[in-house]
Amino acid sequence: MATFKKAATTQQRWRNFGCRKSVAVSLVVSVIAPLLFLAGRAGSFTSAFGESHSESTRKLSALEQNFPQEALKAASTDPEPLNLNIVGQDLSSSLIQEETIDVSRTDATSYQQEDPAEHTADKLEEQKLALRTSSSEEQRDTPDNSVVGGQHDGPQLLQVKLERQVSDSGADQIGKEESNAKENPVPEPNRRKEKKGSIHDSLIRALRDQLIMGKAYATLAQAQNNLRLLQELKVQTKEIQEILLEAETDSELPNSARSKIKYMGEILERAKAQHYDCTAMVKKLRAMLHATEQEGRMLKKQSVFLSQLAAKTIPKGLHCLSMRLSVEFYSLPPESRELPHQENLEDPNLYHYALFSDNVLATSVVINSTVSTAKDPRRHVFHLVTDKLNYGAMKMWFLANPPKGATVDVQNIDDFKWLNSSYCPVLRQLESVTMKEYYFRSNNPSVATGLKYRNPKYLSMLNHLRFYLPEIYPKLDKILFLDDDIVVQKDLTPLWSINLRGNVNGAVETCGASFHRFDKYLNFSNPLISKSFDPNACGWAYGMNIFDLRQWRDKDITGIYHRWQDMVRLLLFTGRLLIPGVCFCFAQNEDRTLWKLGTLPPGLITFYNLTYSLNKHWHVLGLGYNSEVKSKDIHSAAVIHYNGNMKPWLEIGMAKYKHYWSRHVMFDHPYLQQCNINE
């Protein structure tokens, strides 16, 4: 019986062994053998690239150490049917990416030289198409087919598949982005805005918004006696204010800005949860808005007042320079006080300039810049007129620092005995009681509103001397008038050869977008003005003007100026009304005069229809008040003009324009160093 059982057990074992053997044989025949055959072909491809057998074995062993367990596990658990085509597809991919993918066989006997040309272009295209259209199958089949082929083929094919998937996915993504860019191109300015616009300013805006909300909630918390929340809000708003004082863009923010925004956001959320009364919040924000508007108006008035005050004050350094030069001049013997080349002053064949100023440093810049750009400085003559206080200083400066080759003459306005109140209407106005009261009485109610026109330049006859050029220079035919706040950048001699076509004044018109026409300077509500002038007539600029003095004398330009000034005097001091119910009283309101103060409005009237328009490149204005003057316009201009309150020699001057002026100043001069005039 025992023998029978033993025999039965042995027979059962043989049956199981036979079954297992048949399964193994079927597996080898149906799956492993075809994969070995195809992998052998892959090895032959690799051998075509010249890889040695020992090197292939070494690489294959390294791959086996990393991949076999995971690969075999994936192969044993995948229920999907095997896709044998993937092997050929992967091998085709390996041919294309021969520099990055290594495929080899360990069987030395299967090494065969195979010509890659046998694989036609059509075959490669079909394989690429199959790769792209069956991506889902590849993702499922890659781990299975990469290892089923045998012990060595699995890791090789897995590497091929992984690298091919990475390459194809990156290429597909790039292709999609390129196609989208072609279909929907983004303009270059918009791309810049994406980089420099809202992204970079978002943190600054967030901080400003949090600052406003923090102040509002702090007020509500104080009203409801929530001291803890109030303290937190005060601390955070103070820190945010300090950050905003130091930074204007996101790039200037400290590294802790993001954390502060996050923490402040949490505090505001708690404040919102505790003080959710919308009505109270709206009232508080309206009150804050009203207070901010009031503060803004007050600060604007203060800014205007301080800018006007700074514009009419003389810097300490300039006052020191004038005093030192005056002392030096009057210490000279009389015979040493005369400037050279005085014989050129009345020669009509030379280029003559008129410059009226009491600023020694500004005058030197005008002359230095003009001479430095002149082709022949010896043919240029500068006629300077100043007041009695600065006469010695002006003359001493050019005695000590004569411009190379040019002629300079300095005159004192007090020596013009013909310029008196009986001849000049402006002097008669300045001597009147009403004018003195307007300018010098501190309790005048119009002081605050008329501060601009209380500037000493409106009282100085140096400013009105431009209307008396033929009287000052009776033997000259043409003269170029220059202001003392200009810089010359190009040779100005071509201006003398311009044909003014019978006009008296050659000037650059200023009726552009940022400048004004006649209606901005003259009171066209007065019938005398409205009947005499066109409100849309184009204005022009003082600062660089070429005057034909022969035409001036023929047309009696000074007489036209006097007649209009006498008319203003009649309106001011006789009280006669041109319009019923309206008194054009100078001391009460500047808007009720015939024109605004200064020399430009009477100049527009005097030279009306007698002005020739010059090319705009001769004269570029606005460097004393406009921060948006284009640099290309400045560089192409023959003359740049610092008209406005922000003169380059003042501390309030705009730094971006100062270097055009300061490069003509001799800062190493002993007089300037002694008076602490530095760049």
C-alpha cells in the first residue's frame, strides 16, 4: 500500500512538471523568441555605430543593476496584451537619436554590420507617425515590452522608451507654443508691459491699498475701544508707510515686503470680521477722501508759494560772487577797467548780441557756450547791460576771463539818461502810488494770489529794455537778443543771413500742444483787444530773437509799444471803463487787465503780424518747468531755454537738465571756490 502511494505521488509530480514544461515552452516560442529576434536586430544596428562587445556588456550590466526588479514587476502585473510593434518603433527612435541612446546585445555571435540606408525614409516616417498616434498605448506598453524580450533587452528598451517620451513631449509642447504664437502674435509693447507693468507694481499697489484700509479700520477700532486691534493696525501701517517712503517700484522693496503684506492681510481680515458695518466704513472712507483733498489743495498752494519764493531769491553763492568781483573791480586803477576790442562795438559787419542781466554766472554761461560753438569767435560782439549794483562785478569777470577772441561790452542801465519816466510808460507806472502799494504793502489782500507777478523781474527795467534796442544801438542793423537762462549748442551765425521778409522779429512759434495762443495772454473780453487781434494767432517765444533794427525804426515799433502801455496806464489810473460795469484795475485782479504781466504779452501785441517764424530746432523751450522735454529735441536744438522757475543755478532746478548748463561753468575758478559754488 505504501509503495502504491509513493508511486502515485511520483506520477503526480511528473504530471505537474510536464504541465509546467509545456507552459514554459509555449511562453518561449510565442513571446520570448520573437523579442530576442527583434532585439538581435537592434544589436546589429548598434554594432553599425562601432561599439565594441566589451563596452556593450559593461553598459548593459550597469543598466541591469538599476532597472530589472521594477521592470519585471511591471511586466508581471500588466493585464494588457503585448504590443510587439513598440520594439521596432523604439529602435527607429534610437536610430534618430544616435548620439544620446545606447542599445547593445551581449551575444557576440549576433554582431552583424547593417547599413542604415536599408531603412528607407518612408519606413522612418511611418514609425514616427505611429509613435505620435498611439501615445496612450506606448505609456501602457513601454515597461512591459521593454523587459519581456529577455534579461538584457528589458533595461535597454526601457531607457530608449523613456528618453523618446521626454524628447517627444518637449517637442510637442514647443510646437504648440510656436503655433499659438503665430496664430495670436503678442505685440512687443504689450510684452514689455507684462514685464514692467502690473506684475512689478502689484506689491506697491497692494501696500498702498492696505495702508488706506488700515487707517480706516484703525479709526473704527478706536471708536469701538478695540485697543488690541488698534495697536496692531497702527504698528503695521507705520511700517508700511516707512516702506513706501523708500520704494516706488517693486524692485526697490525690501525682502520682507511680501511677509508684511501677508501679515497685514491677516490683520485686515480680522478687522473686517469684527467691524463689518458697511455704512460706518463708507462714511469713514468719505471723510478720509475729503480730508485728503483738502490737504492736497493746501500742499499745492504751499508748493506754488515756495517755488515762487525760491525763484525770486538770489542764492548765497551768486551774491558772494558778485560782491567779491565788485571789490576786485573797484580796487583796479581806472586805466585797467576797460575791456579790449572796443572798436568792434559799432561795426555792422560783425555778429552782434544783446544780453540784459544782473546774473554774472548765467551771463558767463551764455557767452561761453556761444563762443565755444562759433566758427570764428573774433567776429562775435556781446553787448551786456546790467544794473548799477552788478556793473563792476560783470565787468571784472570778463576782464579776468575774456572769451577767446570775442568782444564784450558792459553798460550800466543808469547811464541811459534818455530812459526816464517822461519817455518810458513802464517807469511812470512803477512810480505810481497804486503800483507801489501793490508790490510793497504786505497787508494787500491780493498778495497770496498774485505772488507770481510780485517777482522783481516785473519791476526791473532790464526786463523791459528789449523794447528799446534801436535807441541803445543806433548804428547797428541787426542784433540777436538772448536771455540769460539759455545755453547755445550750435553756431548761430546763419541767423543773420535769414531773410525776414520785411518783418521785424524772427522767433520760434510756440503754439504747440503744450504752449499757448494769443487768447491765453490777452483779455479778449475787452473790445479793444478783441477788435485788434486774432485770439487763435500763434504765439512765439522770447529768449532767442533776431531783430531787424532798420525795419524796427521804419515801423516805429517802440512807438507802438508806448501807445499800448499808455492805454493800460489810462485804464489803471483814470478809472475809465471800456466795458460798462467792468474796471480793468491792475491792483485788484490780473484777469481784468488788458494782458498778463511780463514782457511776452506786450511783445505779442507790439510785434503782431511783424514776426517771422523760425525753424523749431533753433530754440527749444521748457527746461525750467517741463520734465518731459525729449532728449532728441534737446540734442538737435541750437539753443535750449530754461524758461520757468526752475533755473539751473537754483537748487530747485531739474537735475536731468542741469548738466547742459553746468558744463559751461568754470567750477575750478578761485572766485567760485571761495563762494562755495560747486557742481
